[in-house]
Amino acid sequence: MAAEPLPKSIGRYEILRLLGRGGMGEVYLATDTALGRQVAIKILPAALQSDAKMCGRFMNEARAVAALNHPNVITIHDLATTDSRDPGFPPGALYLVLEYLEGEGLDEIMDRRRLSIPECLDIAIQALEGLKVAHQSRILHRDITPSNLMLAPNGHVKVLDFGLSKILSEGARDTSRSHRQTGEGMIVGTLDYLSPEQALGNPLDERSDLFSLGIVFYQMLSGVHPFSGASVTQMVAKMMTKEADPWPEPDLVPESLKQIVARALRKEPVERYGSAGQMILDLVVARRELRARPPRGAVTQEVPAAAPASIADSTAPLRRPRSSAAAVTSEMPSPRKGPLLLLLGASFLLIAVTALFAARGCGRLRTLAPPPAQTR
């Protein structure tokens, strides 16, 4: 079957290629002809253009991202609608113009390989930095999942998809009972990353996002979801009523990180971290402590070193790896007998000469002394 022809342009943007297509929209790589930069165009499918809820989500994402300006949050450039000058698109269709990011979703990376502990820490801290600025602007993300965290080739993390975000007034909490919805051909959000209060439709605050990130962090560290189940329904039920699964390889995860995850995954929001900044602080401290520890299995053997025989020897490493105790013994310098015997001989000779001169001096003194007086 012939491929569907690619639209040539939309607004002032020249379409280059299709990046992806799903139930929630189509994303194109395009060139901003006015500013000469590459951008990502996200447009609702034609079937959803008349859906007030989906259009509202698009507008919500635009407002939320536009209110933020942070290196760890995706940047929005424009929100517009198509018209008759945009062939290939239905007229009046909403589309977002976002910064184009080169990289992979965290979900794709975890599907391909296991992340190291330093990688997990860096990703979690950067994601929390993005959430921190959002929460400070009274914006709840409400959809933190591995697929909504993108990693650039240099390791830089961006928080994506604020379509389910909620902008709160100062001091307010999210009181909307917005359960995740599914429909034919599309999934809005991901059930197995909900906080317990979000799954119940209870009021939300920043701690709900931190619970979701706790799930992601556990998954990064262990390679599995913390609330396993045969179905998503079982996973959600387990998440709401039981503690996270035991760590599958407990020795591979430092205790300090286990404690951070445990606090983030508390059922009651009051027992979790109160803010993204608090969780960042604990992660930074844990990272500093882990960097200061010697590598596991590394043993340093102290061997007293002999004085260097020459200046060149002083450039040698202070410690050298030893294969065994026998090797250490074989490399110890043997004592030198020649200089010691020479020193002892010189000492005896000096003592003998000193004694000889002393004896001669005493004889000379006796010769020079006047004879004793005779008694009459």
C-alpha cells in the first residue's frame, strides 16, 4: 500500500518528516522558516478536533508549559490553528509548536538496557528539578511516567507532556476527580503510575507527582515496577493497599537510595517528601556519599616503601597493585652488608688510633716531669 503523502507545511513551518503518530496526536519535525530552527509540531488527529476534552487538554498543555522556563522542562514556542493555506490538515485544527529534542524516552532506554546507579541519580535529580519549578508555579504534572522523561545523548533530561497538568491557585489543591480514561485506540495517561489519592479521585498536591516519580525511580534502580501484577488493575489495587515489592537484587541498590524510594512511596501524602526540593537534597547527599566510598571489592594493601635510590624513582606511584603476599615479600630490598662492615672497620681503626695517641701522650708527660725531691 502506498505511503500517505506528507503535508508540505503548516503555518510558517516547513514539514520535514513524521516523528510519531498515536491516539493522542501526530508529531512532525519541521523547520521554522522565519527563525531558521528545527521544531516539533504536535497536532490533534482529525477525529479528535471536535472533542472538547481533547482540545482542552491541548490548551492546558500550552498554558502550563508557557508558564515555565527551565532547562529540564520542554519549551513551547507557539499555539495556533490551521487554515485553508495548510493543505493536508483539516482547517481550524489546533497544533502546538514545541522545541525539537533529540534523544530517547526513558522507557525506551530501560527496555534496552539496565541503568547504572549514577545514571539513575542524575535522571531523578534532573526530573525533580523540572518538577520543582512547575510546583513553584503551582502546576501539577499528574502524568509522570518513563515515557514523559526524555534523555538527550549528553544525558540531559527534559520533562514532557503537561497535557494532564493542573494549574492551581495559590494555596489550593487539585480537587478535580479526573480518573484516567481509556477509549478505543487511545490511552490517556498510565494507570500504573498514579498516586493512591489520584486513583481514588481525592484532592492532589505536589506530593502526588513525587509518588509517581518514586515509582519511576524504583523502576530505574531495579529494572522492574514496584507494584507487580498480572494486569494493570491488579497493579493499581496493590499500589493502593500494599507496600512496594521487595527489591529483586537488594545488594545492588545502596541502602540510602532504598530509604529515599520508601519515603516517596508512602501511602499517606503527609509521610512523603513535602516538596521536590527536599527529595533533591536527599538524593544529592546520597550521591556525594556514594562517590566518596571506595569501589566495592577494592582492597588497599599498605606496604612500607624504601627510600628512593634516585630522583627518577620518586615519580613512581605511591601504591602498586600486589598479586599476593609472596609477591610483596619478593620485592622488598635485601639488606646491604658491605657498607655496614666498612663502617664497623672504620670505627675500630679510629678507636685504636685514639688509644695509641693517648698512651704516647701519657709517656711524654712522665718524661718531662721533674724528679721527686730526695729526703735527707
